[in-house]
Amino acid sequence: AEGHPAAGVWAAVSPEGMVYIYDEFSSLGSSAQRVAVDVLTKSNGIEAFVLSDDSWNQESDKITIASKLMQFGLRPAVKAKRENKSFAGANTLKFYLKPIEGPPKIKIFPNCFRLINELEVLKWNDKLNDDLTDALRYLLVFLSGLSWYPKQEKARAEPFQINLLDRFKAQEDFINPETGYLT
């Protein structure tokens, strides 16, 4: 919205969980209407829009940026989770870029040159010039909170069966060898 930066990334996720960032958007000082129109024009069937936590705060006109964006057709909107002081979002982003094991879990298309540039020069404590990186972080935190596998029913355990007769037969004094009955 006016005076605010607007940034976003478009992603697709493979069945294996690989995140593909295939487009980006950034604007400074555009109206909510202009941002909504630009994002919707680029989106063409996107399933979810993750809006930063700040976009849900009321502006001086008592209307949130999220409400303004939704007013101009940007739906559905998901509120990004506010991060705690432990930098969970930054750690999530770092995990996708460099997991403990295996290759990165994210691929960024070369046409996302502004995002790539931000990632190359980013210092993790910087508060400026990181709008696309912030958008990527919101997206990855959102994706990491989703369940990618259908809910499966818990396997029911079969009742544990004990053959008591065989146990008693193993103990000579409990079975009459002629009748086979307990003594």
C-alpha cells in the first residue's frame, strides 16, 4: 500500500517437498489496488497468498492493508506467523537453503534476479533491502507448517493371543497325560 514496500514470490512444491521459486514481485509506494491488480495478474490460479503479519495491523485510516488487498480481489489470504525471538523463520529459511543432510530443498529460477541478489548480499540482522527475502521466509514458514501427506488411520493392533493350554502342557505337573486336562 502507499508508502509501504510490497514484495512476493511465487512457488510450486513437488511431491517430494522441493520448493521451486519461479517468479517474484516487488513494489515501493504503490496503492493497495495497484499491488492487488499486479499480483492477481501474475498469479493466474494461485491457491494461497501469505500476507506478512504487519499487513494485518490497522493503518491511520483504521483499515488494514490486508483488508484493502482483499477488497481489490486478492483472496484467499493467509496471515504469516509472527516469529518469536528465536528467529524460527530465519532458521526455516536456512534449513531450506542448506539442510543438515542432502542438497538444498529450494530451487530459485534465474528470472528471480532481485531475490537472488538479496540472498547473496543479505546480512541476517539487516532490516532494510530484504523485502523479497522476507516474502520467501513467510512462504517457507507457511509451507513448513503444512502436512504434505494424507492423514492415515492409526494401525489397529490385533489382540495379543496366548495359547494357555500349550503353556500348561509344558509344565508336567499341571496336565494329566492320559486325559489332557488340567490336574
